[in-house]
Amino acid sequence: QKEVEQNSGPLSVPEGAIASLNCTYSDRVSQSFFWYRQYSGKSPELIMSIYSNGDKEDGRFTAQLNKASQYVSLLIRDSQPSDSATYLCAVSQGNAGNMLTFGGGTRLMVKP
Amino acid sequence: NAGVMQNPRHLVRRRGQEARLRCSPMKGHSHVYWYRQLPEEGLKFMVYLQKENIIDESGMPKERFSAEFPKEGPSILRIQQVVRGDSAAYFCASSAQQASGANVLTFGAGSRLTVL
């Protein structure tokens, strides 16, 4: 069974700090990796996608992928209170449509 | 450019009634996915459909749940004889025609089902 694991948190960081969110996955054939942000009572919205090993930066967000370790992470620099949300890691095999398997999410709290 | 449209946003049903949730994908998207989210949990895949075809229904409960995506009109997730455990947020997502690793899912606002 394909699994995606995340620490449920809450992860609490002070405003301006770096928040580090981690995710591991079990299916070695996974090809595509995504981070979604979900505010309470709202729908998931895509923040980052990453497909190859290494780092990918977009503004304050950096996604890191290590396929050998089956590990993907999201770093949020200069964390803001508005970043407080649940962050969902999602994994796709790529050859099974675009169906995503989600982790349980990590709740991030950024304290002013 | 409308996104993924879901309705109703909120639905209340009594045990034993039927619930119908509708989803219209983004313009140009031909792939529809349904996910269920229980309170304080992640999203669980239910079913993946293309027009007139169910591609993967491995996440659908064997009984009471069905889904369709007709040639014309929205995709519909149908839950018969609802029970309290069906209370959840049901999210629909859509994507464009598959290109390996390139297409992402865009989610609708969700339909929140409450079973009394």
C-alpha cells in the first residue's frame, strides 16, 4: 500500500524564522511530488511541485527532494503568521493519471 | 476563468437519505478526482474519472457510493443511505489531459456533508 507520512504537528515557529516540513513516502516508483497548503475550512491550494532530485526555490518556499531516501521537504523562510495552515505533502506515480496520495498534513503555527 | 466548481457547498442529510455532490471541472480539464477528508485528517482518494469512464475507483467504499462523469454535465458523487460516518468534506479536483508528471490537480472549494 502506498503511504505518505508526515508529522501531524503542530509545528510552532516564531515569526521570521524558517519552518521546515518533512515528508516520507513508501512507493519507490513515485515520480511527482507536491506541497499543498490548506487553511482551516478551505480547500487545498498548490504551493510547490518538484519532479527531480535537489532543491527548487519559489519566493520564500524551497522544496527539496531526495528519491534515494524517499524524502521530500518544504522550507518556508521568513515565516509569517499568514503561513499558519496545514501543509499537505502529495505524491503521484505519474503513470497512474495524476492521482495523488496525500499525507495526513502538518499543522504549522507561526507566532507573532 | 472559473475554477473547479462544486455544489452544494454544505449539505445536511438524515441517516438513510441520499446525498448527491456535483463537480464541474476547470475549462479544458478532462480528468476528475474525488477525495474525502474527515475532520483533522488528510485527503483520501476515492475515484478518478474521465468523461464516461471510471479509471480508478480503488478508494471507493464497496457499498452505497458511486460516481459518474457523463458526456454532458458535471461529475456526480452519490452516497446512498447515508450514515453518520459519511460526514466529511468531499473535494473534487481536476486536471488537464495527462502528460507525465506535468499536470497538477486543482481543487474545488469542497462540499461539506453533515449526516444527522
